[in-house]
Amino acid sequence: MKLDEELQQTVSASILRITERSAFFATLALYARFEESRQIPSAATDGRTIFINPEFWNKLTSPEQDGLLLHEVLHAALLHPTRRAGRHPQVWNAAADIVINGMILQEGYQLPEGGLRDKSLERLGAEEAYEVLIKKAGPPPPPMNDLLDASPGDAESSHGMTGPGHEMQEPGRKPGEGEGEGKASKEALEGHWRNALEQAQMAAKTLAAGKMPAGIQREMPGVIGAQLDWRTYLWRYLTQTPTDFQDFDRRFVGQRMYLDTLAGESVQVLVCVDTSGSVGSVEIQTFIGEVRAILRAYPHLRCELYYADAALYGPYPLKPDSQIPAPQGGGGTDFRPFFDQIAAHPFLWGKTVAIYLTDGIGQFPGQAPRCPVLWVVTPGGLDLDRFPFGEAIRLLKSQAAPFMVTQ
């Protein structure tokens, strides 16, 4: 239901206080839709709308109201309801709470009593924090349970998004109705918040009160998402032939669910990210999003990451829950150091693929390595047929990341 007059005034006052401190947070709050709900204990979001219980809200101090409002806005803006996928709901909610609360407290805001915090995990992304929590023997502390699969029963029937120049509504559909709320609805939701994040970044750069909040950058790969189906791509390279299904459960092949056993062997991937001066910060952030997706593709994946311009930086051994090291580079481009480095790599004795994310502008080696090579090329990069060996695929302009990497 709509906010009553008193609740509307206090929510507006909270946004004004946030505006005085952070242009970034304030911009995100202005893209959010707020409703009153007495069917939730405190506050929650379904990704579209922030629901507030007025009885709980009115008991909070003004600083606690600001922290609670930011908590829910960040859940929505960072797409935590849709990023959960098939993860355990309670553990995912705990991981997302830890990451967000860390950001809020680092910026000097206050949270209501009972807010979940773990200093050892709050500097990770939500997916990384989840992997740590899920491996612990005992259950995590109970989170706020504020990530909703569907809006509460007393929510309004209209669920259009608000924001400068934006409307997002699927006529006749409430969140939670239909299969996955519909692909178009999900894409519109994600597009809305990506635009909000882009506008918030611009405000942070332009205005005096525009300091970028600590921790936001770590969440960007999860918001941006990956363009490529890495599970399928890696499977193509790592099976003996393109039609060899012996390592997979045949019941799921037709559903594109390649449940691997790989006879006890690990999937081995050597990844190089082009950080030369010809590759922009947006492209590097997109590359890092693809690296994270590679790490999540298989449960037994072994990966080494390198950064390269004219020199090579690394290796950085990575696991699915590893934190991605900061990019290094900025000079000219030479592909040869990476391929020289892996020429005698022990990974090459197993099922291994080398992946190079680049714009393709640089010096190629004289011969191909002993393992398959996949070139992942930026929009506007080198023509795909000009790569001297391996397979080349191009990322799409429509998926460009809205966020800049801050060095």
C-alpha cells in the first residue's frame, strides 16, 4: 500500500539526510519505489519495491532509519533478489546482508540493532561471501530475511519502477506471478538498476558530496553479469570430441545441463586479461565479470589468472570463492609473454583451455600453444578472422558495463 502521510514525510527526510552526505546513495534512493507493508516485520525488497513496516520504522532513531533505508535500496540496486539463482535463500540473504552492512558502516551510517556483520567477509562480493558461509559447519546467524521472492499481500497491484524518465511495468503482472516473472520483466528490472548505478556514479564524480562508497566496486561483476555461457564453452573444449558425452549425465544433456564427472580430473583454465592502454576501464570491468563466471562454471575448476600489457603480471591461482586481484598494466600490447609463460605449464598435461580477453590489438606469437585457445574480443576490436589461431568470439555492445574500474 502507499506510504501514509507521516511515513512519507519521514522517508523523504531520510533521503534528504542521505543527499547531504552522499550523492551516490541519494541517486540510488531516488530510483527506488517505497511502499508500506504490515505483513513484513521490519523492511524488505522484492527488487522492485522497498517495503517498510511503519511500526518498526517509527521506533528507530533518524540515523537508524537512514541505515535501514540504504540497506534495502542497496539490496535492490545490486540485484540481490535476482542474483540468488538456486542458492540457499537464508545463506544468500546472510551473505548479501554482510556485504551491504559493511559498506554502510564503513561510510559512517548506523544500522538498527541486530544488523548482521562479519568483518572477515564484508570486503568480498556477495557470491564470494556466500561460498564461505555455505562451507561452514554450522548455520549462519539469522539474517533479516528481507529478500523477497514476491511482494507481500498488502502491496499495490501496480509495480512500475520510478526514477528520472523511467517506467518499468509489465501490465497485469505482479512480482512472483508467472514463470520467473517473465524474461522481459527481469531484463527491465536489471536495466533499471544498471541505469540507476550509472547515474549514481556520474553524480558521485560531478558533485562535491560525491565520494564513491567503499565496496560498491566489488559487487559490480555480479550486477553486470557475464555474457557468455562458460559452462557450455568449457565443455566444448574439454571433452575429447564435440559429440563425446561420456563424462556427463546423459539425462541432462538435452537441457544444456552438463553435469560433469570428468573421471576425477579438474577442469583447468589459463586466463589472461588484456590491461594495455588500448583497453578501456569499462572493458576491463566486463572482462573481470567474465572471469568470475568462468570460476563458477565447474565445481572442480582450477584457474590461473594473468594480466598483460607489454609485460605479464601473475600468475594468480583462483578458486570459485577467490577475490579477483586488482588489474595491473596500462602500457603497450604484446600477447607473446602469456603464451611463452604457459608453453611448459603443467596444466597442459590435462584438459586445459587458454582464454585471452582482449581488443586484439597487439603482437601475436609465431605459433599456437599446445592447448585450445579462446579469444574473447571487445566490441570494435580486431576482426575475428584476423586472429592467427584458436577461436575468437566477440562481446556485445548492448552488454557494456556501466561502471568504471577505479585503479
